[in-house]
Amino acid sequence: MKISLRFKTNLAILVTFLSISIIFAAIELPFQKQRFQSMVDKIELVLHILVQRDKEALANEIFDRNARAMVIRLKEMMEIEGMLSIEVFDDTGRLLISHPIRRISRGGESVLQIPPEQNPEIRQLVRQGVSALQYCQEISVIGERIGFIRIYYSLQEIKQEQLFFHLIFIGLLGSVLLTMLVVLNFIFSRTIIKPITFLRNAMEQVDRNNISRQVDVHTKDEIGDLTRAFNRMTLELAGSQEEIELRNHELKENEKKIDRVRLYLKNVIDSMPSAMVGVDGRGVITHWNDAAEKLTGIAPEKAEKSRLDEIIAQTDHPGNIAAGAVKIIDQAIKEKSIHKKRRIPVVKLNGTRYFDLTIYPLYRGDFNEAVIRIDDVTDHVRMEEVMLQSEKMNSVGGLAAGMAHEINNPIAGILQNAAVIENRLGSFDIPANKMAARAAGTDMGAIRSFMEDRAIFTLLAHINEAGRRAADIVRDMLGFVRKGDNSFAPHLLDKLLDETVNLAGSDYDLKKKFDFKKIEIVREYDPHLPEILCEKSKVQQVFFNILQNGAQAMADKRDARDSAEPARFILRTALENGKVRVEIEDNGPGMDDTRCKQAFEPFFTTKPVGLGTGLGLSIAYFIITENHKGSLSVESPPGKGARFIIKLPVLKMGDLNTS
């Protein structure tokens, strides 16, 4: 509860005046008591004089038992103001007469206790309901007791007078005190309370940011000094506030700059393709960028202020990354050097991915921290593998071309010699044949009959067919591996498709994975298909990649014994809205929607590690869409095979040049 200064001041003045009043009352009470006793003493003296005056006469009247005379005398004595009653007793204490008259006890019993030796006996008591003075005097003559007289004198008037003077004293004292209270309150209010109230109000305004508030100085005392000190303080505070506001403005501007720099750095770090993780010396994460969230699926709000090993344990990455990071963080901080760990393999559901781990130590006073950079180098690793494979294939292509030329020479010799044998054994018109037959003791007819009986001519026909087929395979291989000149020429797609089927069959014979010749080939070609302008080798590469993938998928399905249905390719060609449509459909296991959407992405493969690079279909997609302005899509109901649809525009040479 708040108590005002005015109330406290008034209370202090009131308590002071009450204390003064008590002191005055303490002084006045003994005086009143002394005055009262003085008046009582005067009354006793008057009563004593009165009794002594009439003592002798009263003694005679008592002795004579003259009641009449005693009554007259008592009446005269009662005329004195203040008398209540007078009683006369004999020497034994028996009441003889009283005024006012009161009934005497029967038998004259004693109603007065004989007073002690002291004479007279005086005491104060209550008589007839009022305060009275009792005066009892022995009446004697020549030392002989005659009787007693007892007078009751009223003290009520004296006490009332004393009370009146006491009340007047209190009233005067209270008036003086009240007047002094009002005067002092006014003086204190003007000289102390009012200036302090002004100061308090000014302080409240200062508290409400009115720091320049000034208070008028009306006195030259301590309050005035306090007011002047307050005014100086407010002026100094106003100056300090201006300086503080200036500093605050500078701080806010600096904070804005720091926030902009911090936001800029955060955006730079978040926009980096590498996962950036900041950790302190205890392994607690201090920063987690967007790439780290994308890599792990953990939001920065959850990762930051948590331990690195605990967060990594919540991801689908195995512990080798966390173990590798935690292990070399301490080492990097202690050695104050950058540490790297390259190509950490992580086996996931969609295959093995590779990561580079780099630890950058940071120093900030006594606090040691580090930045972990995690780079997904899977594409780089696979690109290196593809480049290595490409170099290998280039070498194999050159070797295949050389081998094809070398193979062509003996094939030509075989075909030529088979034709010579057939000519020498089956022709009757050549004189040299007849001469040789006669020299051997036979003729050409017998020889021909023998050759027909033993099916020699049929065997020779088979040799010629096999030789021509071998020559065709070599020619197709040379056409496939030979570096093209990026020239477009008219070609029939069904013919290119058949050549690619023959080449794919030879490829699978060599790999010993699956006999392509056992795959049923169903051809549904449009006989009126026009030629289109295309790069033969690149279109054949597209067909080859699709056939190769389909054969592998059907082989995997057969190995898994999912179906007893024989492997089959359905090849379709048709003219559709100014485009040639080519469909290659297999009856393998097919793909779900997710894999269909990813089929043409680089490095995506469903084959085991080491059996595919994941680039075959992406290269095919690039050749069709970019080089030939066509389209390539796949339809694959799960379990019902896959259908690849190629659409190439029918272009004239002029249209191709414009495109």
C-alpha cells in the first residue's frame, strides 16, 4: 500500500502534538489536584471554625438533651452553601438528631462508630449519590466527652468547577494544537511537500522518456538545491540519451549490415551444391545447409544443436560417413590442416553412390570448430568409368575394324575357292574338266552323279551362304564401329532395324549371356514406309541399345523362372502424322512408373554393379531428340514387358538444313 508524503507529514505532526498534549496534561493534572486539595482544605477549615464556634453551646444542648435548640442550631449551620446533612450523637455514638431529619433506630442503637483518637476525622466519600466530605468532631467540655457532630459537605460543585477548568484547558490546548497543525501543514506543504511533488512528477515524466523535463526553483534551501541538482541531471541525461540514440542507430545499422552479410553468406552456403555442415569441437552441429538437408532429408531446425553422429545415424547412410567425419574432425583441428577422404562408397537402394569428405578446421579464439564438406561424386566417378569404357570401346572398335578387314580376306578366299570347286565339279563344258576326268579313268557324268548322290553341291551351297552371311556381318560391324561424318542420308528404318537385329545377335553370341538367335523376332513392318533422312550409325546405336536392354531383361526373367513364355521381340514400323513410328516391344518383366520416369536419366540403371553404366538409354534419347528432332518414350505395364516408341519426322534435305 502506497502512503503519500503529505499523509506521513500530517501523521508526524499529529503524533508530535498529541505527545505535547499528553505532556501538558501530565503537567496540568497535578496542578488541578493540588487546587482541588486546597479547596478541600479551605472547606475543612470552614467546617472546623463552624464547629468550634458552636461547640460550647452545642455541648450544653446535648447535655440537656434540648432537641429543639439543637434543631434550630443545625438549621443555621445548614444555611452554609454545600451542606448535605449534619448529625449529632451522644457520647456513646447514638444519634440524637439530624438535619435533614432521618429516622432513628429503635432502642437507640449506636449508629456511629467511635472515631479513633485523631480528632477531627475527615474523609471523602459518596453521600446521597454525590461526592462529599465527611467531617466528624468530638464535642467535649473540660476534657469530658459530651457527644459527637458529623457534617457531610458536598464536593460536587468543586469537582464540576475543576472539570470545567480542565475542559477549558483541553479545549484551549486542542485549539492551539489544531491551529499549529494547520499552520505547520500549510508551511510543510508549501516548502517541502509541493516541491517534492513537483520533483516526483518530473521524475515520472523522465521515466516516460521526457528526459529534458525541468523543474522551477522557488526556494533557496535544501529542496532548492535538490531541484537544481535534478535539473542538471536531466540535462546530462538528455545529452547522454542523444549520444545513446546515436550509438543505437549506429548499432542498428551495423546489425542490419551484419544481418545482410549473414544472410548473404547463408544464401551462398545454401546455394552451394556441396553439403556443408558446421560442427564445434564436441561434434555438435552449428550449421546445416540446404544441400545437407537434400542429401539426408533432415531439416536444419532438427539437425542444428544436435550431435553429428546422432543425426547421421537417423539417415539411410551407413555409419562409415559419420565414423569417417567424426574420426578426422579431431585430427584436422589438432593438426590445423585440411583433411580429405575421397570416394567413400555408400550402398543405397538405387545403387552405390560415392562421396568425397573434406574437413576444414576453423579457429575462433578458444573455440575450435570445423566445416565438413560432403560432395556426391557418383556422376564424376561414373563419368570416369564411362570415359574409360569409351576409350576401351574405341580401342575395341579399331581392333574390330582391323579384324574385320583381316577376316574379309579369308572369307573372300573361301567363297572364291568354293565357286571354283563347284565350277570344276559340276560344269561339262570346260575341256580341262573332261581331260582330267578321262585321265582319272572316269567321266564328268559319273563325277556329277557322285556329287549329287553325296550332296556335295548342297554342301558347297551352304559354304557359299555361310561365307556371304559372314561377309554381311563383317560389313555391318564395320558400318557400326566406323566413325561417322555426321552426314544425313535417306534410309529405310525397317532395313536399319534388321541390320541391328543381326548385329545384336552376334553381340550376344560373343558374350555368352543369352543366345539372341533363340529370341523370337516378330516383324510388323509397313510396306509403304518412306525413307527418312538420318545418321545411320547413330540410329542403329539407338536400336542396338534398346534391343540389348530388352534381351538382358528377358534373360533375367527367364533366369528367375518367372515365366515359361519364350522370349520375343515385336518390331513395328508405321507412318503416322508425317512421322515414322518405330516400336520395339519385348515380353520381359517390365518397369513400374517410377523407373519409367527415370529410364532416360544419365547413369540410371537397374542392372547389378559392373554390368551397366546407365548411359545407353540416355544417349539414345539424346540422339533421337537432339540430333534428329524426334521423340523417344517408353510404355511398360509391370509384368507385361516394355514398349519403346521412336518417332522420327519425315524431312527433306532442305527442311533438315533449315532445322
